[in-house]
Amino acid sequence: MANLDHIDRRLLAELQDEGRITNVELAQRVGLTAPPCLRRVRALEDAGVIRGYHADLDGSKLGFSITVFAMVSLKSQAEDALRGFEEHMRTLPEVRECHMLNGEIDFILKIVSRDLQSFQEFLTSKLTPAPNVASVKTSLTIRTAKHLPGVPMEE
């Protein structure tokens, strides 16, 4: 759905910033009445532009004080091996993001953990021995200067 008009873009920007906004408030912000606003939002959902609505949780307040990025190289880059690794990563709740890269590193993972000891246990018992893993290099996050989900929505 590449043909988004300025109202669709404003709807997306508002929803990306505040997913719990009411349809009435959303309609007012973009200059529509409620029924056409709801129709547009539903059309964006049906087209897959809006994939879902989520709460932005503060991991540290829930006991997840460690965020680690892991660069994973695989022994084989055959398609079935890549898919097998991706499927395995989907089963690990600590792995919050898994991206295939081009270059010498095959995947980068974003991993959350309660503490350094828990991460070490995850690394040695679940990630490093995973099928097809050749090597894992990790970097512990010191601080996060910016965290914005989604994409820039400019009019």
C-alpha cells in the first residue's frame, strides 16, 4: 500500500506515537469525523501497514536490567540452515529481535536478561550450542540514548 495520502500518514504518525488513542480523538487530530477515520484505520490494518498495537514496557522495572546485542556466525548459510536458526530463535523468549545481515556476521540478536549471570547461562546453554552456530560475539548495552519503534512518518 504505497499510495498513502497525507491523512493516512497523519493517522499512522498519531497511532505510532499513541496507540491507545480513541478513534474520536484520532479523528479530531487528523481533521476527520469518527466513521471515516475508523474506516481508514481498518483499511491500513487490513493492508498490513498497521501490524498490531503493543504496550512499550520498561524492562528494567520488570527485572530485565541487561540488554545484549549478539553477532552470530553460522557454520552453513544454506537456506534450510538459516531458516532452522531463525525458527530456533523464535522459541527463545530472551531473544527480542533477530535480523539476518549481509557480510561476515550472519545474524544480530537483541537479547534481554535479568542480570549478567542469567545472560551467561543463556549464552552457554541456549545460544552457543544452538544448531549450526559457529561463533557468537556479544556486546553489553551500557545505556540507550534513543529508542523509537516504527518508522519516521513525515508528511
